Amino acid sequence: MSSPEGKKSKLPPADKAQRRAGQSLEEEIRGLFTTGIVAQSTTVLLAFGMAAAAWVNWARKNIYAPIVFTIIGVAAAAWACRKISRTLSTRRKLKRERDGKRLVGKILNRLQQRGYWVFHDAAGTPANIDHVVIGPGGVFTVCTKNWCKPSPDAKAHYDGETFALDDFKYDHDPAEQARDQSRYIHFLLTDLIDRYLLFNLGGKKTYVKPLVVLVDWLVEPPPADAVLEVEVLSHKQLAEYLATQDELLVTEEVEQLALLLGHELKRQDELKD
């Protein structure tokens, strides 16, 4: 493979060991079980054990104030139980987020039969990107949200400026997050193209379209005159949206970009560890 100037450039090898969708959340969930639930459960057992030992010693006339140790033990157990409750709540929230990313990941993986490359859980990047998709229709970042719905028919709205859920303006705008993620991947690809002298991939071919995917939400279509830098979709709309994009990249260009990005994401992940 050569650049327009005739200089040979060597692409990095393909990375077969890709991360799974929601993998960083799964690791966080496992960590919470060890550092949160197991550790605090041990504290509860030790607290009640201390109180029981105090009463046993009192019965044997070896100690005269078991009530003090009992109060300390009960207080420690109550504190640990509260921590366990908070940890369980956090785990439930993380599991919901993980399941949403896994569902979207399965949808994206099916697009590989149509010539798309999919990268999940780019946790080593500063933007912590859920999914990156490279295919004939271009390059896309996918920011997945699996929020609880206040009602089965709850709707999301995005007009290009304001993101709202059931007419309530959402403070933490996922469209802005998706925009930051796409910019990061764009700058990353631009740098990689310069590094490997693949100047045929420059310009609009490295434009990265940011997507926000809401799991199980109804997404109302934007106004006809809206200018959308970010697309907000339901997970049921995602596959059709990507499959119907105009062709921007030929097969060789898709593979070149995918190899570059896959190698760099793997390198960043190893640096993070």
C-alpha cells in the first residue's frame, strides 16, 4: 500500500482481541461486589461477633460492660448495612447501563455482514466511547443511554439545540457528550492518517458523525428545518439508519481506517492498564 507520493506506508496488524460492549461497566460491577458488598458484609459479621463475644465474656464474669461493645457493634453494623444498600443501588444502575450497551452492541455487530467494522467500549480514550462504527456510510460514534422511563409512552425530543425527555429539559445533555466523542475520534484518525501517510483518507472521509441511542425510548422526529450535528435515535432505528447512509468509503478505505483505529484503541487500553 502506498501513499500518493509513492512512499510506502505500513498499516498496523489487525487486532483480534477486541473489547466487548459494556466491558468496562462489567469490570466495575465486579469490583463493587468485592470492595463493597463482600468487604462491608465482613464488617457486619465482625461487629456482631464483637458484641457476642462481649456478652459471652460478661456471662463468664470476665467483662462488666458488654453494653458498650454492643452499641459499638450495632453502630458499625448499621453503617456497613447502609454502605451495602448504596452499593447494591449503584450495581443495579450499572447493570442497567451495561445491558443497554450490550443490546446496542448486538445490533451493531450484525452490521459486520454489510461491511461495517465495530469497536466497543473504548474505555482507554478520554471520552470513554461506547461504540465506534466504520463502514461504507462513514465513521460514527454511538453514545448509548438506557434510562428508566417514567411511563411506557415516554418520548425524547432533540431539535438540534435542546435535548428533552417528555418536555423536561435534561441538564446532562447526551448530545454534547456524543459531540465530544466524535471530535476525539476525528482528531485521532486525522493524526493516524498523517502518521502512516495515508493521505487518500483525509478530508470528509474522516468526518465522524455522533449518534445518541436511547434504549426503549420513543424518539420524536426533529423539526423539518432543524440542523442536526448529532442524531438521536431509538435502538430500534439504529440498524436501518446506518444501513441507509450514502456510500462515502470504499471497502479498502473502510479496512484502512478500521485497522488504524483498532490498533490505536488497543494501545490506549493497554496504557490505561
